[in-house]
Amino acid sequence: MSVVDVCTAAVAALPVGGAGLSAMSRTTASHPLCSTDDISEQLEELQLTLGEGPCVDAFTHGSAVLTPDLLTGALQDRWVVFADAALEAGARAVFALPLQMGAISPGVLDLYADVPTVLDAEELADALAFADLATLLLLDARIDETGAPADRGFEDLGGYRAEIDQATGILTVQLEVGIDEAFVRLRAYAFMRGRRLADVAADVVAHRLRFLSDSEPGRTDEET
């Protein structure tokens, strides 16, 4: 069994349309591990790129974030950009469940529905059980310090993360800023142009894209 199986089983058992799972860390960016459909994939990418959303809050606070309807006014204020972007992607309800075992928190399981949805007590218990199972599977995968799981089936994760980290490092030199600011600039560029963060990072690493320093704000050079 893999985390992909867990996501697939959760969709079959619960009143949701899709599921996604991201590896999370307090020192580095989140990294999508799997998704069951295009919408869940977009939701994982959106939260990674924006740095906001139920997945981010669930990881930060260590508790489930249940969002029965993204059109709720308070949520529009809470996630100023994510809420509208998620609605546009096709999600109406989102449920984010942190993966936890003691002090260890390797990621978050996200579930979405395309209509307003409330999980009853039994459904929430099942969702939490799926999150617990995903936690055990991730820990059993023996994720090392670089965030790349050791077992097969996750081969692409290490490369995905390494390229984003490498691109962020390049931007610290190009922009003469710290690592956090460089990553913010990378995410902002990806979001503003509607591109995947991994694709933008690949362009930076391959020198197809160069960011100019703050002395020329808002400009970038795209090299052919």
C-alpha cells in the first residue's frame, strides 16, 4: 500500500471528489506527493505556490481545517488569494488533515468536494483514520533529511525538491536577498504567470529565466 492508495480509498469512502497529499516541513517548502485528479493537483500546487490555504494552516496549527464552503465570507478574508483560485479550479469545500505522530508531522492530507459539503462525525473519523494511515506509510518510507523518501514510488520527489531548492539558491545570488525572500519571489513569479512552481524552478536552474536585482523592481529577463 502507498499514499496514492490511501488517497484513492479516501475518495471512494467519503463524500469528496478528490484527494491530495503534500510532504511538509517547518524549514522548507511543501512538496506534493500525490493527487487523485486535476483539481486536487491544482489545490496542492496553489497552496505550495501561495503559501496559504487550509493545508498550510493545518500543518502550522497541527489540527484539522474543515472548510464546508469556500464562499463563506470569513474564508475569503482569511485566504485572500487561495479561496478564489480554489473556487476557479473547481473546489467548493476543502478538508485539510495534518499527518501527525507525536511531535512528528510529515505532511497534510487534503480532500475536496465540488459542492458545499459537511463531514458528519463518522465521516470525519474515517478521514482522520486515512490521515493516520498516510502518516504511518510516510514514516515507514524513511524520509531522510532532504525530504526524499527512500522507498520506491517516490523517485521524483527528491528531484522535484532539489530543483526548487537549487533555484531558490540561485535567486539569493541574483537578487542579493536571503533564502526566504528568494523563495517568496520564486512563488510570486509562478503564481502571477499561472505556472507550476517546479517548471519555473527548472527554467531558473537551466538559465532560461533570470531575475534582476531589487534595483530594477518588477522586471525579469527571460533568456532564449
